[in-house]
Amino acid sequence: MISNEEIYRQLYTIRKTEETLLGLFSRGLLNGTVHTSIGQETIAVTIMNCIDRDRDIVFSNHRAHGHFIAYSDRVEELIFEIMGKEDGVCAGLGGSQHIHYKNFYTNGIQGGIVPIAVGAALAEKVKNSGSIVVVFLGDGTMGEGVVYESFNLASKWSLPVMFVLEDNQYAQSTRRDLVHAGSLSERARPFGIKTLSIDDQSFENLFANIKEVVNFLRYSSKPVFLHIETYRFSPHSKGDDYRNTNEIDFYKAKDPLLQFRAKLTEDVILRIEGEVQGRINKAVERGLNKLPLSIDKFLNLGE
Amino acid sequence: MKYVESLNFALSNLMSTDEKVILVGEDLADPYGGAFKVTKGLSTRFPDRVLNTPISEASIVGMGIGLSLRGFKPIIEIMFGDFLTLTFDQILNHAAKFYAMYGAEIKLPMIVRTPMGGGRGYGPTHSQSIEKYFLGIPYTRVVAPSIFHNPGELLIDSFSFNLPVIFIEHKLLYPLNLVDEDKEIGIENLKDTFNFPVVKVKNFTNKDPDIILITYGGISKHIFELLKILKTEEIWVAVYIPALISPIKFDKLDDLLTSLKICDKLLVIEDASVDFGWSAEVVSRFCNLGIHIERMGALNTIIPASKELEGEVILSTKKIYSKIMEIIA
């Protein structure tokens, strides 16, 4: 069992990395965009600590930093990647939304990676590897038809896919109830997929539930749909937030990261936060001095 | 051997020699064996590796990508080429992106096979040649065997790219015999710079050609008939037929450039509606040679169901004949 100190280190690393990225943007030091998951960190950390990262496979989405850090702890390479530097995890070519490392894959297209996750699960089932596949969706993703094709195939072919709906209530600026009919948590059940709804995203609650789900996937080789109620405190991307501030404050007061601090002493918290902050500051400093991939190398990839 | 048999044998060989090869698509399994019977018999021999899917083209290709990422060599059949539209996001924004955007750390061997073309009266949404929308996509290959190629060998060789390959089979070619030698027509195998075959067919020896043609895929059916007719009229034609149609890797071919020095008339032919097509790109490769270049393809309209009207819209041996006569006149 992983220690509370280590859990907090992971949660805080994601939060601080993303806050740092937003800060770099506001100072004009980053190009493009980032989608941050501030407020949603416990989901990433719980899932990555419940699966077997050596053999299980993760497909993420446009809001991938938290998933990636919890999966890999490659904070430095992520920062270099978003800075567009050669030493980034994908040589600076993918940036924030397009990352691959070991068994971790992301892409920036809503829902498009979901059938790919199903295909990966089919591959692992044919290989009899015992690996399971996790694929992250958002409430916005539930508007994409290919997701439902994927539900059908994963269920019909009995494939070990954990569909994780991180329902943060907003697709960019659009509230879920303005665009979705019926209940999002019921969307997979008609396909015969075991469904679990979780509205308490505290680490203990998520951990207890997800550990069990991972065991079910591993031994039944059947898909599961997890609907997790969450909320992002940060804007969709850099600074485009039109949500009611009272609403944001309501959820901030229930910040699962702050709640988790109650398990640790003040000394330990300060030590962890200092170490994490130092690590990130150093990575940023190193990254700013790094170079992008040369155009010659880019045009001759793999050679 | 027939075109369809060559593909079927190649699939069978691939599956018996490489357990990583998996077929995925609609109605592939026996006794049906695929809408054009390319996979006939395979589900009986390899029941676990021929996967009959629901009608979900995007997910079929998506699953192929997932299988490929995890070490398999999927061959996906899309029942009609027209349905590739439903797979476009998977191909353009996923399959075509992963190798480069992940920093060249992965391989993605996968083939999406599909029949294209009209002439069977299937009407506007089952007769098109829409490969032009898939041309020029970086880190993707488009292969289109003609009757002068060995389609099965091309299928096997398509895995050598370790990248997604769109494999275009013209529906009118399936029942035809492959042509690798002929008494009246010379057939020569050249190679493009990716080492993929470019077949040169000609209806003369020891003469200078009157016109050079460049074409691919289903047009080869017309070429075979046409070269014989033109021979009787003593009109000498050399035709270059690349198997790899995107990216273009045959434009620096010595043999072709030499021919274009001897003969200053070039006609580029494609099956699709002609505007914004493959032929325009090919023409652009030769337009600085100062020669007479033209292109032709189907009319820029839908492919009607009416047999008579369809015949007016798509290319025919007769239409190509007339165009050649017009150019050399």
C-alpha cells in the first residue's frame, strides 16, 4: 500500500505543475494552449495507483497532464514537452495534448481514442497478457458517436476496458445539462456494461471503489463504466472562464487535495510541498534553456 | 490468377505465417466471405483471427490502430470505399499522427483495404473513387494495385512501411485475370524510390512512343484493351502505372524521364472526378518540362444510378481512346 506522503506528493505535483504552466502562459513563456485538471487530481492519482503500470495501458485525452504525471512521474519531460523542446517526452512535437510514454497514449480529439483503447484491449486479450486498459472521457466526450460504437464492441467482445468518465460538468463553456439528454451515468448500461457512479472524489472513497473495479476487470475481462463527479477549478484552457464564481468557490471549499492534507502533519506537508516546488522550479529553469528539435531532425524522423 | 484470388491467397499466406495478422471488418466471415469475397474461406481456417464487426467503420479502424499499437498487424476491410468517410478522423487525426507526434517512438503497421470505383450501377454512394481525400496525408501511404501488378504481393509489402496504408482495390478488377505477360504488349517492372513497383506497359518495340500515359488502379482495365486497339492502328503508347500513388515516388524515374524526352505528349488519367485530384498533383511534377500535358478523369458530378448516365460520367476505354486521338492529332 502506497503511503499517504507519496499520495500527497503526487497530488501536489500535478497541482503545482499545472499552476506553474498557467503562470508560464501568463508570462508569455509558453506557446499554444494547455488544459489543466486542477481540482480533478485525485482521480488520476487513484487510478494510476490501482492499476499495474508495468503492464496495464492508459489512453488519455486533451486534459492529460494529471494522468501522465500520476502514470509516469516524468514531470521534467512533460514541462520540456509543453515548452516544445527536444528533450520533451515526445521531442516537443506533441505538446500538451499528444503524449506517449511506455503504455500511455493521449490525443486531442474528443472520443477518437476510445475505439483505439478497445482495440488495445482486444490485443491484450488475444495475447492473454492479463493487462487491462483505462480510457478517460469527459462529459463533453459523451456527445461523440464513436464512444457508443466502442461501448458496444467492448461489451460484445468482453474486453477489459475501464471507461472513466471524469464528469466536470462543463464541456469547455457549455454546461452538461444544456446539451445532454437523460443521465450520463446511464449511457453504458444498455450495452450490458457494469456501471459505477461515484460522487465523492476523496482519495479513500475513490481508492476503495477503483481497486475493486480493477480486480473485476482483471479477472472477468469485462468492461466497466465509471462515472465520477468532479469539478475543475481552473478554466477550460488558459483564461476563458465564464462560470459563476460562487459555484467555483463552492467546489473549491471541498477541494479533495486540501482534504487529503488532514492525513499529514504540517511539517510533512511543508517538506513535500517544498521539495515539489523545488523540483518544478528547476525543471522550468532547465527547460527555458533547452532547444527545440532541429528542422532537419524533424524532417528525418526515425532516421 | 484473378485479382481477387491473388488478394485471398496473400491474406491466407499472411495469416498462416504470421499470427500477428488479424482481419477486421463487416461480413468477412464464411459462408459470405466479404461483400467482394476477398476473405472467403479465411474465417473457416482462422476462426479466431477473422473478426466480423458491427457496422461501425470508425471504430473498426480505431480498433485496428489499437491492435497495431499493441503489436499486431491488422488488416481492416471497409466494405465500400465510399464508407471511408466514416473513418477519416481515425485515419487523419489518429493513425497518421501517432508515429510523428509521439516523437517517432512507435511503429504502426496496419492496412485499410477497400474497394472503389463505379461501373456496377450501385449509384452515388457506392460507386465513388474517393481516394483523393486520402492522398498527401503525411505518414500515410496509399497503394492501388492494377491488373499488371501482383495485388497480393503488394498487400504483404504494404506492412513494410510500418505506417498506416490505405489499400485501394477497384471493384471492376476483382474478377479479372492478372496480366504479367502478353504476346502483343510489353510489360516491364520498374521500381519507385520507395522500392514499390511501377509497371511500364507498351504496345511497341524499337519505336518511339506517340504518347505517354500515367495512371493507376482500375484504369488498368481500359489500358489493356486500349493498347491492343491502338497497336492495330499503329499508335504507339507507353503507360506507367505506379502501385504507390501517395506519396508520389515515381516522378524521378529515369525510364519515365527518358520517355518524356523522346515523346512530348503526356496524359495523366484517374478514375475519380477529375477536379482537385491525383492527376493534378502528377501533372505538377512534370509541368516544367515544356511538354504537352493533359489529364482526364470522371466528370465533376455524382455517379448516377442509371446505367446510361453512369457510363457518361465515368471513364471508359472509348473516352480514353478519343482523348489520345485528340492529343496526338
